[in-house]
Amino acid sequence: MTHDLTGKHAIVTGGGTGIGLAIAQALADAGANVTITGRRLQPLQDAAAAHERLFPMAMDVTDENSVQDVFEKAVTARGPISICVANAGMAEARKLHEMDMDTWRRTMNVNLDGAFLTIRAALQSMRTLEWGRVIGVSSIAGLKGLKGMPAYTTSKHGLVGLIRGLAADYVGTGITCNALCPAYVDTPLVEHHTNQIAKHTGYDEAKSLAFMVNQNPHKRLIRPEEVSAAAMWLCGPGSESINGQTIEISGGQI
């Protein structure tokens, strides 16, 4: 079932590839005008060329001025934002005793500070409406520890906490806030993760990929469209009482 989101303005960070692009396309297919952002403009423009309701804007989620500037321009062009998908993120496989401060801070800046800046900017216009949806794309690492990835795990737990705090603040206002927590998804990041696992374990490429696949209970990578379907459910009718939740998209109990 496709929900009618005609007239709504959504913004999706990290919207040029992977999960972000799948969610952006689903929202646009449902009639929303979707601002897609990312640090690199070219992938955003490539995505927008394939859909008349996708609008690319380069933005660095770790830069407060960049976020505020892009949101102001997007609202001026397409109206108040009623759907905010904080999806931009990064992952670095490194054990804590091997980690330098720059890697730790970069992970927190992108995954947690970036979500804070994105959602805060969206709320400036969302609070003027009687309806809003905030969706944080966390990870199964927001609910459990991932071996060899303490910084990523910490940042994604923090994002879940942010979403739960927001849900408590805005309960009853028409704005709901929820987190999507997918396990390993078949996106371009898989190649990066494969290389990271190989680097730190000595596995070859095939064994590194198999390691990720086997972490999912159903022994396959999750399709981005499975994650976007969950996002669309949160934006559709009947989801009004889904608030402050962590939606696992993992293929089984984690």
C-alpha cells in the first residue's frame, strides 16, 4: 500500500545512495517533495535526475552553518518540513585500544552530532505544523554491541537515546519520533565494511562478506527497500501511536 504524501516536504540526509536513497525514492513515489542531502553533490544529482520530486542539496551534517543554510533554502523553496530522516552516518572498524581521538570524534560528529543538528533544524518548521515524522536511521548496533566497532556502537546507542528523548518531549503534538535499526544491509557500504573486516581479521573478501551475511539471523543481506518500507509505515495512517520506538529490521531476533 502506497500512502499519499502529496504536498508534504521531506528531507533525507545521506540521500544519494543506499538506505537514504531508498527512503527518499519511496517518499517521492508517494507524492512528497524530497530534499536529499550529502557531502558530495554528484550522487545526489544523479539520483534526482531519475525522479522529478527529488531535490539535491550539498550539506555537511557536522557543520552547523551548513545545516542551517540548507534547511532555510529548502524550506523557502518547498515549504515547511514535515518528515525528517536523519540517515547520514559512517562506520569505522577499530578496537578501542587501537582508536585515536580523531576517529572517535569523527564518528560522534557524523552519527550523533549530525543527527542532532539535522533534527533540530527540521523541528524549526515542523513545530508550526500539526503533523510531523522524525526518523533516525540507527542500526542494530544501537541495540547491541558490535565486535570491533565500539565507537560506532556508542554513536548509534546515542542516536536511539536522542530519539527516545525527542519522543517524550513531543508526545501528543502530532510529531512522532522513531528509530530504524537495521542489521547488515546490501548497500555500497558493504564493500567498505568488507574491506574493514578483511583488514582487521585477515579474512579474504569472500570470507569477510560471509561474516556480515551470517550476522543476520536469516543469513542474507537486507534489501534497502525493506528499510524504506518501515519508514513509509511510520509516515502512513495508523502509525500515530508509534512513538519513541526502535524498529528492528534484522531478519530475526537479535
